Amino acid sequence: MGVAWYTFKNVEVFAMKRMTLVAVALMGLVGAARAEMVSIVQTTDMRGQTAYDVMNRDEFNALLKEIKDETAVFAAAVADAKKEWESNKDNKIPFQGSRIKPRAAKKMGPDFTDREKADKKKSTFEDRSSDKQIAELDKKTKGPKPKEEDVAKEEARTKAFDTAFEMISKKMGDKLGRPVPAIGFATGDFKKDGVKKEEPKKEAVKKEEPKKDGLKK
């Protein structure tokens, strides 16, 4: 009886310890699940400009949803903009829509559980991108001086590209009912129903007419 009771007691203690270990393990898993996982996301706008952000899973999925909606209306917006451009006989340069692409986003490297570390890594990506842009600019400036006519042609193409970007963005915004984000600025300002907001009217300021003696009324 005594031996049996002692054996039973040992089994009971062992079972309690095991349950405690399982509970601790489960608490650890819950804590890990609650820790916010964040990613460094590279976003490329329709002009090819890039930016880096730290996002959690919900933010990244929301961004992908936005891009999916934009991509769905992109081709139709380009076609409409091209038709409008070519209908203007003053436009001598071909429509530059082929140089414009839908926005894109991708994760850069593994996820982080520490947002501070993710922010530091994001700064590294931004510094590399900035250095690359500076190097490309130096390469252009160190080359032979272009002819004036070449400079004029390049300026005309740049202006046509900017106009095409604005046209496509505007038409996409009309279809989506919201602006299409661009790095540095957003084109258009739209209500949810797709109607462009009107600028608030400024009240006319009535000027006071001076009296004959030079004093105001």
C-alpha cells in the first residue's frame, strides 16, 4: 500500500510538472505571436522612383491591395491618355506612356520583430539608393557637354513624360475615386465618389476707396 501510494504520488508530481512546462511553452508561443512582425518594403511609383518603409503585415497587404486595384485600371487609363495626347496636333513628340509602369512593392530581406532594428536597416537601403543616384548624376555631368539642340530635345521629352504621367495618374484617379500615390507628391485630389474636389472659393476683398482728402472712409 505504502509503495503503491508513493509510486502514484511520483506519477502525479511528474504529470503536474509536465503540465506546467506545457503551459509555459504555450505562453511563450502566445508572446511570440503577439510580437509585431515588420518588414522593410520597397515601393516603386509609376515614374520609377523608389522609397522604403517599415510595415507590418496588415499595412503591407493593404498596400498590395491598392496596387492591385491600380493595375486593374492602368491599361485603360494609358489608352485614354494616349488618345487624348494624339488628338492634340500641337504634340509633336510621341506619347511617353510606355515609360510609365504601375506601382510595385516588395519586401527587402527577412522580417523583424524589433522595429528599431528594422528602421536602422531601412536607413541603410535609403543611403544606398541615394549614393546610387548621386553616382548616376556625376556620370552625366562629367561627360562631354551636350549640344544645345540635344538639350532642347531632352527637355521636350522630359516635359512630355511629366505630362503623360499626370494624365495617366488623373485618369486612374477618376476611375479609382482616389489619388494614385507618387513618391514626393500625389497627383489629384479626389473624393470617394471619384469627383474631383472643388477649390474653396475665396471671398472677394472689398477695397476701401480713399476720400478726396486722402483719408479712408
